[in-house]
Amino acid sequence: MNSFTKTITPKGFTESLVYKGSVYVKRYEKDEFGWTGLDQAWEFENLPDELIEALDDGDENAIMDALESR
């Protein structure tokens, strides 16, 4: 099953994506300007454009639609 989880802590947050049997994790660290990504962006992963766009926008409905296996 495809899924997306965002975990927020006082020190930052992580985004975990399970898509077609592969696991992708993006880590973000809190800093004085908000946060800094510690990993490459979703655009550098071999994922469908629709899913990357939904993840970047943070739109829950779009993420749910994009997670449907095609």
C-alpha cells in the first residue's frame, strides 16, 4: 500500500513516503529561518510528476489521489 507520513518534533520534521514498494525519507531541521532540508528534494527521486507536485504543495487531497497505483 502506498502511504505518506509527516512527523513533526521540536527539532524539525520528517516526511516518509512508501510508493510501489520503495521507501523515501526526507528530513528537515529547524533553524533560525524556519527549516532546512537535509536530503535532496522530491524532484530528484524517480516518482511521477503528479506525486512530486502534490508532495511539494502539501495538498492532502492531491497526495491521496497521486498515491493511487496506476
